[in-house]
Amino acid sequence: MSTILGRRSGFGLLLALVAWLFMLGSGSVLAQAGPAAAQVERQQTQPLNNAPVWREVRSGEAHFTTVRGPETGVLIQTEGQAWRQWRNGPITFWGGVLLLVVPTAIGLFFAVKGAVKLHGAPTGRRMQRFSTFERVVHWGTAISFVVLGITGVCILFGKHFIEPVFGNAVLGGLLWAGKTVHNYVGPVFGVFTLLMILAFLRDNVWQAIDSVWIRKAGGIASGEHVPSGRFNFGEKTWFWIGVTFLGLIVAGSGLVMDFPNFGQTRATMQLANIIHGVGAILLIALSLGHIYMGTIGVEGAYQSMKTGYVDETWAKEHHEFWYDEVKAGRSGRP
């Protein structure tokens, strides 16, 4: 009797287990069939509505692909929309404003003040201000920077001032050529920037006489003669903020985009592009002041970098402490 009861009890447990597994499987099938049925119904009532598919695509989750590489399984990276809005929005707008305001301000300043002229007559005796190596490094940096600046401005702002005049076909051709040149000249600029820093680092350290230049604002507004060493504080500011800080940022971020074969993700490339654009705009704006002072803003400044030599009168009026050091037989360097 107990054997029969045991068998019945075991049979009942087996039936309960089978029923539980059946319900579990049915629930899973229904759970899977629910979205599928909804998709089938949607295709019948809204044949062009593929919203669920695109929601899954835009989720950023990696799916299966035979292509190997970072993020190859991600079809759409939604952060790209934020990058596009930043690039085509604030960066383009405010960057364009800055690059219009700065040259306008420089032009107005030149119209009012004119060039800084020598007070004394040239002596005809020349002093070496820059070595051949320093001039090669400077002009290598300057030329590559100008090429990158022109092509970069066309890439960022071209659709706003080239396309309306010449059409998108001309714009496309210019951007293709400009981007190619930009990509190849970029590393050259990076090398020259490093050489520039090494060549002029020693001459741009802080000196006590720089405080006098700061206090009198270099005599720019008053026209007062302010003595300085080989480089004044304004030139040192350009060296540290423009050449060193912004120069390295622009060169470094450019290399990240120039060589995308080191495992960078799209987010990394987008961040590098934003940093590159902001840094380049600031660097161009600052460089306009440097270019102005080195050409038409200060009489004789361009000749110093062109030939490497300046007249003694120029040296004494613009860099008196450096002039005194050199005349005393010292190097004139900090």
C-alpha cells in the first residue's frame, strides 16, 4: 500500500514539474512573441514605421559584425549629434565673431596710432638678433601655421563664405584639396613648434624687468620707452600662451585626428576635433597681434627676423637691457 502511495506521490510531482515547465516556456514564448506580433501589426498599419528598429540601432550597443576594430559593432553613435551641434553652433559662430573682431580692432588701432617709429636716427651699425637656426625655425613654424590657418578656416567656415559665392562644387574641390594639405602640413607644424619652444625657451623666462613692462603696459598707449631684455613681456606672453600652450594643444589634437589607426573611438576623435577647433581659433586670433607687431606695427621688426640683424638704434630703443648686455660683451640672454 505504501509503495502505491509513493508511486502516486512521485507521479503527481512529475506532473507538477511538467506543468511548471510548460507555463514557463509559454510565458517566454509569449514574451518573445509580444514584440514580434506588435512589429507585424505595425508593419500592416504603419508600413514605413521602423521606430523600434532605429531605437535599437541608436542605443549605442555593439552588435555582431565581421569587421574588426573599435566600435565596428556600433552602427550609429548618438554622441555625434552633440559634436555636430557644438561644431556648427557655438564654435563656428563665436569663432567667426572673434576672427572678425580682432583684425578689425587691429586695423582701427593702426589707423589711430600708426606704426611705432624709431625716435633716433639709425647708426648703420648692426647687431645680430637672431641666429640662422632661430630664423629657420621661426619661418618654418610661421609658414606651416599660415597654410594650416587658411585651410582650417576654409574647412570650418567655407560653407558660409565660399559656397554662397562659388557654389558647392567649388567648395567641395577646395575642401578636398585643403583637407589633404592640412593633414600633411599638420605634423610639420608640430615638429617646428617643438623646435620653436626649444630654441626660445631660455629667452622667455621671467625677469624682474618684466614687471616694469607690465606696469607701463609696454608703453603701447602712451608711447613711453620701456626697457626690456631680449624679449619683452608681451613677446613672452605670446610665447607661453600662443606658441607653447595653444601650439601644443592644436598640434597634439591634430595628430589624434591625423592618425586614427591607434584605436581611437569616435568619441575621442570628436573631442579632439572640438579641442582642435577652439584652440586653433584662439591661436589664430592671438597670432594676428603678433603678426601685426612683427610687420607693420613696429618699424624694423620684420627686418630683424628676415636678416637676423637690427640697427643699434632699434636695439637700444626696443630692448635696451639686451642692448647693454651685448655691448658689454655678454650674451644678452637670461
